[in-house]
Amino acid sequence: MKKNLVMAFVAALVMGGINAQAQAPAATTTPTTTAAAGSPAAAGPLKLGYTNIDYVLAQTPEAKDIQNQLTIQRTQSENELKRMQKELEDKYGAYEKGAAQMSDVIRKDRETELQGLQGRIQEFGRTAENSLQTKYQQLVNPVVQKIQKAIDDVAKENKYTYVFNLDAGANTIPILLVAPEQDNITELVLRKMGIDPAKAAAAAKPAQNAPAKPASTGGSTPKKN
């Protein structure tokens, strides 16, 4: 996807150069100024298209299964964190009640135990979050590759020079703010992948989200004075 984005910006620069040339005084042409075969100028005007990768991903048959697998793993991690936090709270409560009667050696041992447990909770939270991110990439990447293949095929068949990804990601400004609807290739991409665009649009009305990227599974731990 990054390759398409970079190429799209290159296309914008190329278009700027073409416009500048069109506005400049015409120069005497000679046989040596003929565009090389295979270059954009030789092939004709640039044709730009766009789609929405997240939307297409959300319509794939794999999307629901990906979301379910991520939810299961996230829930398991959250439950284990809750168990560890409950263990810490119980041990800390017992420590507070008996601290006054403990010898220095026992008190120090209990404090070390509590600190170790808190450290394990924090480490588990980090490990669980990284594992969830890795799982997400493992599940999504093959589907994204299929989408990229469909985009490549549609672009080639319809002579699109460059294709933008309309959605830059969550909480970001879209790459394209204004674009003609006739250059939206999303329906063509869905059809190329064997997905009915009409059914996809109807299903997307309640929720248009692709498999959500994993959120942090970390949690707070009791404070020790």
C-alpha cells in the first residue's frame, strides 16, 4: 500500500510538470523531442483512480473471522491480567494487615514478592499487546495482498496509471479530499474479488469497520506506599 501512496505523489508531481509545460510558450519541435516508447507521455494522459482499503477489507469473507480471532485472544489476555491483578490485590491486602507484626526480614520478603508480581503483570501486559499486534498482522497481511492484487488487475484493465488509498487511517485526514466518483474503483475491486458491491454496501451500513487493530491489553495495578 505504501508503494501506491508514494507513486501517487509522484503522479501529482508529474501532473504539475505537465501543466507547467502546457502553460509555457510552445517551442519548435524536432524529431528528437518525441517521447520515448513506454513513457507516460507516450502512453497518453495520466489516469488517476482511488479506493478505500479499509472498506474493501471489511467486506472480505475473512474479515469476520479475523475479528473473532483477535477478540478471543484479547479476551484471554485481559482475563489473565485480571487474575494476576486480583492476586496482587489480595497479597497486598494481606501484607497491609500483617505488616505491623512482621519482622524486618519477613516484611522485606513480602515487599519483594509484591514488587516481583507487579513487574510480571506489567511485562505480561506488554507481551500480550505485542502478541496481539503480531496476530493482527499475520491475519490481515494475506488479505491485504489479495486486495492489492485485485487493485493491480483493475488498474491494468481500466488503464489507471496510479491508484490512491482514500482512507489514510483512523483519526487521520483522507489522502483525497475531493475526487470524481467515476474514478472510484472500489466496486470494480470488490467485483474482482468476487464480492457483490450492493450486498457489501447494505452490510456496511450498520458498521463499516475493518478488523480493528488491537488495542492495549494493559491494566492498572495497585499502588504500594
